[in-house]
Amino acid sequence: MLSHRTLRARALARPDVKAEYERLKPEFAFLDQVLAARKAAGLTQAAIARRIGTTQSAIARLESGSGKHLPSLATLHKYANAVGCRVEIRLVKGRDLTRRSSGRATSARR
């Protein structure tokens, strides 16, 4: 049986997998923060669920980042409050943009 480290290394050796991994890196980082905050607060998923009025399975979905169940901002704020944190949302420049004649920004084509 392959170790997680070996499997990850093999997967990331593939350019298509590595590109997708890099694309999802910010989401993985956010989920790491969510899990670290719950751990630091010493809470279980069930305890957070009770605090914010939902189910443990809803918290599990939120923490899994599966993409099928995206939490609302209100839910993220409730979760953060339950673990003694707050949510900060920022726009960070990530790529060059050009203006179309309509005035809307679009991705620059290279």
C-alpha cells in the first residue's frame, strides 16, 4: 500500500494534476484555517453545530470543501464566531485585466 506522501508525489508529478492542485491551493489553505480554528477552540463538529443551530453533518460538509455544498457568508460568519474568530474577505489582484468598451473588466488574453 502506498503512503499518502508517495501517492501525493506521484500525483503531483502529472502536469494536469499539479495544475489543478495549484488552482485549488487557496481553497485548501482556507480549509486548513477552518480546521485549525476548530482545533484551537477545542470544539467538535457537533459542538459547533449546536452553537450555530445546524447539524454535525452540515459542519462536516463545510469543513470538507467538497464544492457540492458551498456555505453562505452568513454560515461562515456563524462558524467563525463559534470558534472565536471572524471572517475577513478581501479581493487580491491575481492577474492582469483589460477594459472592454462596455467598461467591464475582462481577463487579458495572451
